[in-house]
Amino acid sequence: MTDLAADSLAGRLRALTPARVGLGRMGVSQPLRSHLEFQRAHALARDAVHARLEAGAVAEALRAASGEDVIRLHSKAADRATYLQRPDLGRQLDEASRAALRERAGESRDLAIVVADGLSALAVERHAVPLLQEWLPQLGGWRLAPICLVEQGRVAIGDEIGERLGAALSVVLIGERPGLSAPDSLGAYITWSPRPGRTDAERNCISNIRAEGLSYRRAAAQLMFYAGEARRRRLTGVALKESSALLKEG
């Protein structure tokens, strides 16, 4: 293949994906532009991991967009450094949060929606509200718990929240681990009968929700599928598979 043809092919590939393809070379090294772009992507990913969630602003945006009550909660990880070093503390609520949920207990709900910063607060700030605006109108007839916004939270913190709120199903919207082409990817984790001790095999995950990845419309359709099937079959996880018809929706 000639150099011109290789450049043309690399250009077409780059138009199809944000992945780092067709970088070229200068001798045995990368071109300066590719090297600088890599350093920038690495810096964005690192910043996303360490960024603090603007919880007050996100809570107000969630209230305005959903019309639902929003409860602000915090994990046992007191700060970001602790959160990154102690994943176990990010899976548990602190005592003040447990007390706040005790005031809301005693009522059975169909669904608890939890929004947590995870490893990318940027993903939550950009994508949680638009996704809920797409999904919530489809939940007519579902008894919803107040939306919970958690700082320094891991996926499994939704198990404790869902149990304390008496929810049959929990959905955790959380910032995913940043990659070199996606520092703001949002994930959704769906768990039937949430309670502490649930494993990842008992959840379903929808990943890469963002403008350059899975659209809000398709993510909402997948959430609706999983929620409906979980309620019908009373389970989630490896036993619950996404239908081929849904996968073909575009």
C-alpha cells in the first residue's frame, strides 16, 4: 500500500471513531501532533478522575428536569483521595445519609434512581439530566423513590439505598472510569431487589452514554427494556439478556 493510500485509509477510519487510529510516524517515533494529543487526552482523563462533583448545581438541575424530590447523600469516603484509595468506603453510606433515608423509609416503591459521581463527575454533570429527561416520561405508572445524588459513590452504594427506600429495582447512573478518548462516559447499572451483598453478576450495565457514544434516546430505550423485564421476571444480571430487536434500534 502506498503512503498516500495509507493516509487516505487512516483518515476514513478517524472519521468513524474517536479511538486513536492511524497516528502515523516520524522515523521510529510518533509525529509531534499525535504525541501532544495523547498527552492532552491523558490529562483530561486524569482531571476527570480527581474532579469534585458540583453537587448543589446538579441537584437543582435534577429537580428542575425531573419534577422529583432529590436527596443529597454521601458515602463513607470523606474526600476524593480516600475514595480512590478505599473503594469499600465508596460502597457504603455515611451515618448522616443513613439518617436522611430513615426519614423516607416505610413506603414500597417500584424504582430508586441513584446518581453518583463515580470516577467521572464530568460525566454526571453532562449526561445525567439529559438522560433522565429522555427516560422519566416513559415511567408512567411506576412508583418512584426520591432521586438520590451521592458524592464519592461506587456502583454498589445503590444496593443500600434501594433497600433503605424499599425499592424493588435500583438504577445507578454513575461516571465511568475515563479512557483516553472518553473522559465523560456515563454508565447505568440496573439491580433487581437491591440489598448489600449483591454482586456484579446480578446487575445489568449500559455503558458509554454520551454524545459520541450511546445516545440518550437509545440508552433510555435500553433502560426501559431492562426495567420492564426485571419487574416481569423478578431478576437482573446474567440471566437477563438484551433483546436482539432492541440492539437493532437505531
